[in-house]
Amino acid sequence: MVLPLAKYFSDDQCKLLTDFKADLDESLYARQVAPVIRFFFYRLLFQAVPTLLVLTLLSFMLVRLAPGSPFASEKELSAQTLENLNRAYGLDQPVPVQYVRYLGGVLQGDLGPSLTKPGYSVRELIASALPVSLELGLLALLYALVVGLSLGVLAAIRPNGWGDHFAMSLALLGICIPGFVLGPLLALAFGLKLEWLPVMGWDSPADRILPVISLGSIYAAYIARLARGGMLEELSKDYIRTARAKGLSETRVILGHALRGGIQPVISLLGPAAAGLLTGAFVVEVIFNIPGMGRVIVPAAQNRDQFLVLGCVLLFGGLMVLFNTLVDVVLAWLNPRIRLHKESA
Amino acid sequence: MKNRNLRSYSLGADAWRRLLRNRAAVSGLVLLILMVLACVAGPWFSAYTFEEMDLFSANEAPSAKHWFGTDELGRDLMTRTLVGGRISFAVALAATLVSLLIGVTYGGVSGYVGGRLDTLMMRIVDVLYALPFTLLVILLITVFERNLMLLFIAIGAVEWLTMARIVRGQVMGLRHQEFIEACQVLGYSQARILFRHLLPNVLGTVIIYVTLTIPSVMLLEAFLSFLGLGVQPPMSSWGSLIEDGRGAMEDFPWLMIFPGLALFVTLLALNFLGDGLRDALDPRRGGES
């Protein structure tokens, strides 16, 4: 912002004032931006990295220490074949060596071979399916945020009014109808009976509508409830009364002031919600025949393809940790008390 | 001491009275009891069993003979839905108990002992919190033979984290109060103080959270069964019935609608009851809304 200083002050005074403003800006940076950046690295180092290590260790041990060979299938294999297979996949080594090797591979982006789809690596199978799932998940998240926040704020404006009852009834319905019930119902109604929307595939934009609604609705409902609670609490605070007393329009009070505090519970939900969306996408992908991660991991789990499932677990773990870290940083930025508390802890 | 007892008693009675005044909560409770009764006792009175096939009456629409219709093998859908409900409720009960056992003990110890142990225990929870648990359950199912018991334990073992955090917070708030000091003066053992005196006082909060855990456990079971990773045929569960019905829903929509409805009604009842309990047991929130 350029201040019209020259109109009111002498040159010297102007310089003094602009210097003061620069100081202020700098301290603003030091107070507001720098701690958030520090907090981000702190989170990364003390939360994200240990979590990922625990995840790899836990899941790898689970797979390797489980009874039975990963090759045990309907056909009986001779001892010699089994031994050769074990050697080919490096499973004849001691488990800690296997773990270190696997971890080394993971760091280089190598998740090992698929056991049930010979010739394909886990990485290839995931790489072809992941973009579709990510797109589905992000669209559903966007839908959930837009619908959920609108309903929640609408409900909080007039508690116990008709808008509140309408929004909260809708949210209750959303919470009680999981995606694998909503999806088939939507497909039946809008796809097969009314024939308005396609129910198969992932090519045209219209293909996205029903899957995104099926996946995102339950989270829209959670968000609406949380947003309503958060907004109600925020709107009862003193500074809101001040804002109203100085004559701000209700729109500005709600969107300009209360929203920042009111959406904090919603943002806290985003971490778990992202995880839920990614796994919830499995059923939606099965229902609408979408070539995403669900079509990789479900057959893999059914056919006990350990490396493939392990790779998916690690991938989703990594995504979740990344997302949780981002959410924490956003929260720390919105609410300075959090970062102070966490840093001193 | 006497005073405190009196007050906590009246608080409990008060909560119960407030719950009974809440029409939505009471209807939720009644609905839930009916649902459980139907699922547990219903199959005994049914003229059919859940695996009895009758290919001459396959895919029949709901009628007086088959209230929910029949599936493509002529099995009675109502019996299958009720038997599936047994699985859902059994999983919900068992997994919630497992999560209760681990979560309350863990949170109680962490909150009561405090200090370094508390920090360590909560760091562990923080780390575990960030793991993709649905996928770890899928991984468990992948590496072990699929069986129901494993499913119960696996789901319960992943649902205890929030419980532990909540109990810890509550215990920390209580442990410096006079009645705990009195126990210490009386020379009770730490375990006795924790399990006999602290944890009963946390019960209200725990109950509220249990009503949140049960639906999420049921959803997880249905989700896994829907993907074919939960109960195995010919056994039925709501998730697997919905998945079976989905394939034929254009011609025989009841195959999907009835199991879906059962799940919906149960979740709705649990939600009503949970909201009611929260308002009844937590006067601060109750006064607000």
C-alpha cells in the first residue's frame, strides 16, 4: 500500500514513517511468516520422517513375518521351485537385510515386482492408476468443501432457523449413507433409469459427476457439521460483537472475520478426510468402473500379492503424511497459538 | 467425599432424564434395540436359512412369502439381511470393546503417570495416527488367512487412538483433585486408583465416544466386505449383500435397497442416540445448542 504521506508530512517525517513501516513489515515477516516456515521443518523432521519409518517397518515386518509363503497359491510348488522363486525375489536373505534393501529401493522409487502380475513392477501398476485416483479424490474434496462449508455457514447464520434444520438434516442423511450405498443408488436413478449421466468409465467430464458426489457427500456432511459448530463458537466471541458494533455488514462479519476461526475444525478434519477419500475411492472406482487404485489394490489383496499391497500402503502413507503436514502448517498459520504450543512442547 | 458422590449420582440421573426427554435420542435407542433384536432373534423365527437355495424362486420381488424378496440363488433376502446384521453388530461390539480396552488403559496410564512416559506414549499415538489404517487392515487381510476374528481384532486395534487421547485428557484434568489425593493418602495402589477411581469418572466421555466408534467400525466392516475382503460367501454381511445386489440392481433393485436400508437405519439410530447422549452427558454443550 502506498501511503499519501507527502500531502501531510515533510520529507524528513516521510522518511521516518516509511522506515517505520519497513521495520513493521520486517517484524511482520519475523513474527508471522518465519515461525510458520520453522514449524513446517520442525513437523517434517519430528513427525513426518519418524511416521514414515514406523510405517515402512511395521508394514514390512507384517508382510515378511506372516506365516506362509507369498507364493503359496492353488498350485502346489515343488521345494526347488519355491527356493528359486525366493532367491529370485531376494526373499532368501535375513529379514533385516530384506528391509534395508527394500527401503533403499523405495528411496529410489523402486517398489519391487508384482507377484501376481509377472513382468509388471509395482511402480508401473501404481503409476498407471494413481493419477485417476488423485483426480477423483481432489475433485471429491473440492466438492465436499464447497458444499459442506456453504451448508455449515448457512446453518450457523441462523441457528435453529429453517436453513439450519434443512442443512443439518441433509448432513445427517449424508453421514448415514456411505459411498457404497449412495453410489449404486445414484447410478440406478440418474444413470440407468433417467439416463442423464453415464455410470461407467472415466473419459468425459460428465463421467466425473456421479463418482465425485458418491465419494464426497459423506465428507461434505462432516464438514457441514464441523463448520456449523466452529462458526457458532466463533460468532459468540467478543471481537465479533465489536465488529458488529462498529457497523460492519453481516456478510463481512461472517466472511471476513468469523470464517477464519470458524473453519479451523474443518481444516483439522482435512487430514483424516484426505485419507478417507483416498481409501473410499476404492469402492467408488469399483462401482463406476474407474481405472484407479481401487482396481489395483483390491485384486492384489484378494490374490495376496504382498509387494503390490505393501507398495500401495507405503504410497498412501506418504501421501497422508504429506497432507497432514500441510494441514498442520495451514492451521499454524491460521492460529498462532498452535505453533507456539507445539514448538515449545 | 460424600458431597461429591451425591453430586455425581444426581448428574448421572440427570443425564438419563435429559436423554429420555430427547425425542430423537429415544427413537434412536428404540430403533437400535429393535434392530439388534431383529438381527439376533429374527433368523430363528424365519422359515428360511441364510444359505438355503431355491432356484425355482430366484430373484423374486418382495412378497408375503419373502418380505425382502430373494436373490439370484433363491435365498431369502430378509434372512440374509438379518444374519448379515449379526455380523455387523458382532464386529461393532467386539471391535469397540477391543478399542475400549486398549484406548482406556493406554490413555489412563498416560494421563495418570504423566511426565516423560506420557510424552513418549503420546508421541507414539501421534505417529500411529498418521498411518493409513484402512490400508494396514487390508494388508493384514492380505498376509493372513481371512477370518472374522482377525477382522474384529484388526479393526479394534486401529480404532483405539482417539479413545486414548480423550481418556488421557480427562484423566489429566482429574488426577489432581481432592478425591484422588484422598485415595493416595489412604495408600491405595496406583492401579487401584486409576482403574477404580479415575476411570469410572471418565465414563461419560467414553460413552459419547463409543457411540461414535460403533458406526465407524460398522462402516469399515461393510466397506471391506463390499470389496470382498471381509466375510466370505456363503456368509453374508451388509457390505457383501450391497455389493451382490449392486450387480443386479437394474432389474432387481430390492437386492441392493434392503441391505442398504438396514445399514442406513442402524447408522441413523446410532447418530440420534450419540447426539442425544452427548447433549445429556455434557451439560455445557447441551446448553449451547
